[in-house]
Amino acid sequence: MIFAQSENILAQPPSRGGQDDDVPSWLAGLQNESAPEKDELMDWARDVSEPQQPLKEEPPVFTPSQEDTPDWLKQMSAEAESKSQQVSSQPASDSQFDADTPDWLKQMSANAEPVEAKTPQDAPELNIDTPDWLSTLGGADDNTSSVEPAVFTESNVPEREAESLPPMDMPDWLKSSSEVEEEKPSQDTTTPLWLKPQVQSQEPELPAWLSSAEETVYPDQTKEEPAAQDDLLGDVPDWLKAAAPEKTIFDSQDELKSEVDASGGTDWFSAIQPSGETEVESNIEPEKVDPFASMPAFTPESQTDESLEGLFTEMPDWLSSASEQPSTSTPTPITNEDVLPSSNLPSWVEAMRPSDSGFSQLTSSASDQTLESRGALAGLHGVLPAVPGFTPTSKPKAYSLKLNASAEQLRHAGILEDILSAETSPVPIESFSTLLSSRALRWTLSFLMLAVVFSTVFLRTQIFSMPIGRPSEVSSVIQIAQSIPENAQLLVAFDYEPARAGEMEAAATPLFDNLLLLKHPRLTFISTNETGSVLAERFISGPLAVHNYQSGVTYSNLGYLPGGQLAIRAFAQNPSVISPFDILGQAAWTSPTLQGVTSLNQFTAMILITDNADAARVWVEQTQGLRGDIPFIVISSAQAAPMIQPYYDSGQVTGIVPGLYGGAIFEQHNAGRPGTARNYWDAYSIGMLIAMALLLSGGLWNLILGLREKREEK
Amino acid sequence: MQISLDLITGVLSFLFTLLILSYLIGDNPLFRIAIYLFVGITAGYVASVIWWQVLTPRLFSPTIPALFAGSMIERVIIIVPWLGAVFILMKISPRLSKIASITMAFLVGAGAAVIIAGALIGTIIPQVSATINFFDLNVAIARNINVAEVIGNGTIVLVGVVTTLSYFHFGARPQANGNPRRFVLIELFAFIGKIFIGITLGVIFAGVYAAALTAFIERISSLINFFGNF
Amino acid sequence: MRVLTAVIAIAVGLMVLLGYFFAEFVGIQTLLLNWAVILAGVASLVGIFNLIAVHTDKVRRAEKGGVYSALLVIALVATFVFGLILQPQHQIMQVLLNGIILPVEATLMGLLTITLLYAAIRLLRRRADVMSVFFIITAVLIFLGSATLPTGDVPVIGTLIRPWVSQIWALGGARGILIGVALGTLVTGLRVLFGIDRPYGGK
């Protein structure tokens, strides 16, 4: 954010006539615009302007008091201070400068001095906008500025003037640059390639995906030539260090020092100079405008397969293909032979080389006299351009993607946008009236059902007739019950949840009551439901308590069999092996209840009490072929009966007692003994009739409403 | 003692029924307390059932006799489930949970065989046979059923079975415009199948409602009985 | 491990399957299934332990609803301990079943009455297609046919239409669904036996 603001500051128009000469022009813009919002910047700016008095001692850029300076600025100033201590503490002492300066730098300064000697005539305007402290900077500053002009200073120094510099005083690659500019004057620029992405990277409003792409790229760049970069920075002048990728600028002071100290005398950079003298001129070719060229991530050198792969690993395919397209369409930047092949150069140095691709980004009308007063670029003009169209740095990226996307890619982007918009678009909430009506309906239903059931059960009404008609499946059960011999051995499987205990007991009690009363069968209980065995105990000691059945004598509870189908199959195959004991731990198969029974088909009949159609299906399937011809009765919940019906129809199940309805029918054939079904029947009948009425009327009403809504939608 | 236990049961039953019925007003802390207690007690209950009715008689009790007095086969027979149990207990530890897959493989393999045989022998063959036998006139005559009625009902059932199965057939071929579309005959059958499925689900729905209504009546009845008894 | 588990699953499956068709394999089938019963019991216990672990973790992290989780864990452990000491069929344990488990489940089931009715009433507003219309018509007929009047069954509907619909029309659909389920089950089982699906963690 701070960087963005400072960037805006730098982008302010150059000095105005009325301003004090001591105040840099960019500061005026700063005061005008940023003051109300950013006090930090104000202080910062004040601090910057204050040191104009001791200019002769120290470069003013590095004088801000440490207390008032933001951290980032401290870091930068500390960094620069170390440089200034090296360079500016003996302002114009050539002798010391010579002593401390590496050879290559001497060479550069030697080249630069004549330039400075000749610049006065070129830069009268420069001096107007230049603070005094800058003019007092001798030696070392001259050194930096002498190297830079052609590359960094564009400002309001007329091109003509720049061109008028004697060619012999400029590095060759610089010369070639000016030649290129001569050829293509319209493709003028104020910003080196590497700087643009840096400025862009400071843009806080970058889309996340874009910033992530940059994050992906930088490590790749450093990975490409990590050692080279570190070493290079050691011998590279300070201003050039600042030109290094972003990472280096923000490195801590210690790191920088250590880098400087550790750096050996790499000659690669000096080697560039002489070699470049002969070749670079011809190497520079005009480049077409490439939206990605200004970004380090998309510089030709960085667009190796590896780096691209690293770049797009976290991007969707359509996006990666979108970015591939411009790279392929981009003309190769430098096709001619280099003395030093571009692949040997660090990417940022390569990007720094004069190239039309960078210049072409900006119009020739760009003229910025903005003076850098801090950081490594201190004292330089127009390094960070203030071209009006350049400031919204995040735009070009989005713009370039749009421009280079094919129709298919745009379609994909559209789909993604749709998805995102669908995710983020607010879900329409049901209108209040709908909510109100639905809640009212729910409350009405609750009240109605509670009232009806409570009143009928409380009053113990017996107004409604018990069902008279006998479905065939219930008739079959009645016949079987009548045909079961005295003292028969029955296997009873309890497979229902406690939730259905009321219904299942009401359905099963009449049958068992009838059997226990008339036939005195010996019962064996088994369960594949965890609570089944306990519910069996509840059943025998509750509704059937009058028969006084005793565990181990007249009935055996074999307990719970886990494993579902596996257990049922195992039990059906060999019951005495699978369930040898009852729940009391007694040997079940030697008890009077199970005497003489060793397999499933030796039971007189099998009765399954279940609330689950799947349980019934499993019992039917797994006992198929093992139960022989014994009757298989299913006492089921009303909800499971429809799915058991096919097994009755196929003859695999002999009879069904479906829920309370079946129990009510059976109760009428139970020697006139009253049962639970009768007590529940009135409430049950009224509940069914209410449901029918509500479903019919409400269903019709909602059908009409639904049709009307559809028609309105159409 | 017996009376007091009945009283406790009645009070608890009454209390918990009311707590759950309070959901009619809306979700509330009392309802949640009842639900969490219910889940905890049920799980604890099931655990004790498994302990006493599964592990004790089938695993714990036979181990000592088999190991010390049993033959080699008996020892193997009892050691294998112990091993399986230990493996499956490894599932508790994320690091060792892979070992549990041995036991799971055993259970899945056995289960797969059981469901294959069960589906084939217990459902597919008998149900297909029953659909065909619906047209068996000898059976109809033996049961003194009108032949026309048998053929009519048999046809309905046959059409119902075929069209319902067709409804679940999702194979389709791409059209000229690229959109998949089922075969025309399948489409027609599937449409009729929708009717049959609608009817079947309607019957099942009525059954579910009847079961729920019975449970509702039973609960209200227990509340009234609680006041009547005490 | 993958191969081992696949081999175990296939071998066990084949032996159990052979037990259905050949008497020679009935013994081994019974043995394997008996082991499976025991292991299924252990697996259930592991599941319950997992429930404890999840809710204990919630309590430890003091998550929202941690109090309820604490209640759950306490109730679970207490019930289990009581069950271990007293055995499940003990009268005190029966109090838990009849006083808490059964009433809660049954009341929840009872509340379903209102929910089902409400949902069915509003169904046709949301979805008015052939299936829904037949669904509602059938439900209405069964409701009416299942109830009685003070004089007896509802004429025609209770005596003729209801049995006809539930025993013939619904039978066709139910049988179709059953056969479809069985076919699906068959294929699923075969895929496991052929090692194509490995739900035990092999793939």
C-alpha cells in the first residue's frame, strides 16, 4: 500500500513554476495530494526536504531521522546509507574513490567523467528541478549519474540532447540504444524493462491469481542463476543493485553487506563492456509490442519451458494456455548473435538492456522530471516514470490477457465467471409471506394432529369399526396360526428399532397371544438388531406377560448376531454353531426350548418381526433353500409391507401382518381378546382420514399454485 | 423395588417424550440435551450388548479352553479372530490403520459372496419366476380365480416390472447434436415406469405415514397412561 | 498390502460363495462366517470408540456444542460401564431402554407424521409431474382405504381399490425395484470378487 502511494507520488506531474527551487518538484505533488491521507508520507517528505542544508556533508536522501521514518524506509535508507558511506562520505575525493573502487568501476567512471563534463549544456532544465544537494554530489554520484543517463534518465532531457552526447563517452550498448532510438524515435521510453514489473508488483490491487503468478516466477528466476546473481551484486554499483529483482532491494542491510563482502572479483560485467562494443549495436532490433515483455515473468529469457511450467502450475489450464499464446506470438526479442549470449546473463540484466520492447510501451510524449530522493535510485531523474497512462499498473496485465485470449479461452473464462458469480450471488430468500404460510401450515398440522390423537386416546373412543376385509396375506397368517401344532418350536427373529416398538408390538401381540394361548409353542428369539434381543425380552415380559413364559424353559433368547447378511447366512447354515448360548450364557441347544433342533428347517415355523424391508429381504434371501417348507411369517411395519409384498406373491413369504392394520385384523380373530390395536384404532383412522383430506385439498391447492407460478414464470 | 423402577421408567419416558415433542416449537437446548443423551446411552447400551452377547460367548469364553485344552485346529480357529480383532483395532491409530484393511478385506470378501448368492438365489430367480408364474392358468384355476383376472393382473405386474427396470436404464446414445438420448422404446417404457414407481412410492409413503402415526399415537397414549397410573 | 488384502478378499469371497453351491464348502463357509460375525462385533465397538473420540475431541477443543458432547460421552461411558457390570438384560438397563431410548426414538418417529404430511401437501407445488401426481393419488387412496368408518371399511376404496392398488399395481413397481436392487447388488459383489472394487482400502 505504501509503495502504491509512493508510486502515485512519483507519478505526479513535474515541478510547477511557483514552487521553491529547494523543494523538489515531486514533493510539491506529494504535499498537494497525499498530505491529508498519509501523515507518514508527510513526515517522510518533510524529512527528505530538511536535509537540504547539510547537503555538502551527506546526500539528503539518507538523512531522515530514524524515529520518524517508516520501517520500510528505514530499511531502504539504511541500505542506501551504507552505500553513501562508501561513496559520499568523501564526496569528490577522486583519490579515495579510486582506491576503494573496483577496477571496472574506475573504468566506468573514467568513461563517465567526460560525460559529466559535457552534460551541463545538455541539462540546464535538469538543474532547475534538481535539488541543491544533488548538484553537490560529486565523484561518486557523478559516477552513477554518468552511467545512467541513457538508460534511466529520460525526463525532460530532450532526446536530441541525449543523442548529442559523444558516442565515445557512452558504453557501446548504450550507444546502440540511442541509435535504435534514432531509428525509432516514436518508441521512446522512460522506463527500463525490469522496472515496470517491479512497479507493477507493488500494485496492491493485483488480482490474486496474477500476483500468485508473479510469486511463482521469481523463485524460478533466482533458481536459474542464483549464484550468478549474488556474485554479481557484489561488484555491481549500488544503483545497479537496486536494479536487481525486487528481492534484492528489500534485502536486509546485513545481507547486502555480506553479499558485498563475500563477492569476489567477478569480471563478467566488465567483460560485457568491451565485448559489447563491437556486437551490441547490431544486436538490438526493434521489438514488437509485447504485453508480457514488460514483466520479468514474461521476458523472453524467463519463458523457458521450465519457468513457464513453474508459472502455471497453479493456474487453470485455460489460463495457462491463454498466457502461452502471447508468448508464442511474441517475436523473438534479440535474434542476432550476442557476444555474450543472452542465456548467460541474469534475466534482470537482460531485461535492462536497451530494447524497443520496453520503449515501445511508452509514448514519446512521456517526459518526467521526477527526481528520486530515496532508496537506491536517489538522485536520478525520471527513473520511475510519471507518464499519465502508465500509473494504473495492474491494468495492463488484465488488458493483455483479454487481448490475447482466443474465443475458446474467453468462453472458458466466461464459464468460470458464471461459476464464480453463481457462488457469490446472493441466494434469494423466500418471501416473508411464503415463510409465514409454511410455518403457519406446520403449526396448524401439529396442533390438528396433537388435538385429534390426544382427544381420541384420552377419551378411549371406539367409534370407528375395526377393518373387516381380510387381505390374503393376513388370511394366510391366520391359517398358519391355526395349523401350528401344540408345543411347536418357533423361531422368532426380532429385527426392529425401539422407535417402532409400539407399532410392532401392536401388530405382533394378537398373533403371539393367540398362539401362546392355544398352542403353547416354545419360542427361540434371535436378533440381528442391537436392541432386538432386549426388545424381545420387553415383548415377552410386557404384552405377553400373562402367559408367564420363562427363559430357558419355554423360550430361549439367543441374543444379538452382528454382521447382517453374513450373520443370517451363518445362522441359517448352522444355528447351533453360530449361536450356542442364550443371553444368560446357558447352552441354548440343549435346553427344553430347542431340544431336537439342529437346523433351521427343524423349526415348525419362522416368524420375522421387522420394521425394515431390507431386513426382510435379507432374511428371505439368506434362508432360501435352508428353511425347507416351514412357514415363514413376516410381521412387518406398515412402511415395510409394500416391499415385502413381492416375496409373499412369489411364495417365499407365507404371510404378512402389515402394521397396525394387520394387527387390528388379527385381533378380531383372537378369541375376542382385546388388544392394543383396538385402543389405537380410532386415532389411527381419524389420522388417516385427516391425512387424506389434507393431502387432497392441500395437494390440489398447491398444484394450482404451482401451475400458476409456472405460467407466470413463462 | 419393582414399583419404583416402573415409576422411574415412567417419569423418564414422560420427560424425554416432552423434551422431544418440544421440537414442534423449534430447535431448543432441551431437545438437544435429550438427543445427545439418547445417542450416548444408546451407544453405551449397544457396546454392552456387543460385549456380553457377541464377544464374551464367541471370543472371550472359548479362548482359554481352546488354547490350553484344545487341539491345534481349535487353537487356530480361536487365534484367527483374535488376530482379526487386533488388526481392526489398529483402525483407532491413524499410523497403523492400514493393517485394519486386512480384516476389512476379509469382511468385504465374505460380504460380497453372501450378497451375490443372496441376490441371485433369493431375489432375482424367484422374483422373475413369480412374474412369469402370474400367467400360470393352472394355478389360477386351482385357486378358483377368474382367468381374465389372472391375465389382467399378470399383465399389469409384468408391465410394471419391465417398465420400472427400464426407468433405471440410463444407457443412451449421442444424437446428431451431441446430446445423449435413450432409445425411443426405452423412453416410452421409462415413462410408463414412472407411473408404476409413483404408485409404489405412494403406497410406501402411506405405509411410512401409518407407521409414524402409530408411533405418535403410542407416545401420546403413554403420556396419558403415565398420568392415569400415577 | 494392496495385493494381500485383495487376495484375502477374493479368497474368502470365493470360499463363502462355494459354500452356497457345494456341500463340501459348507464347513469352511460356516467357519469363515463365524469369524466374520465376531469381527463385525469388534468393528462395531471400534465405531463406538470413534464416536467417543470425536466427541471427546470436541470437548477438549471447547468447540461450540461441547457441552452436549460432554453429556454424550458421559452418558455413553456410564451406560457402558453399567452394562458391563449388570448385563444388558438387567432391570436397571431395561429402565434405560424403556425410559429413554424407546421414548426418544418413538417420539422422533411420531414427529415424522407432521413432517411427512407437510412435505406431501407441498409436493405438487414444487414438482407437478406424472410421478408426483400418481404418487399423491395413490397415497390418498391408501389413506382412505386404510381407515375405516364407524360402519366398517370405506366402500369400494377400502374393499376393492386399496387391495388392488397395493397388491397388483404397487407389486409391479416394487418387484421391478427389488430386481433392480438385486442386479445392482450382484454386480457390486462381483466387482469386489474380481478385485475391481476394493472398498477395504486397496484402491
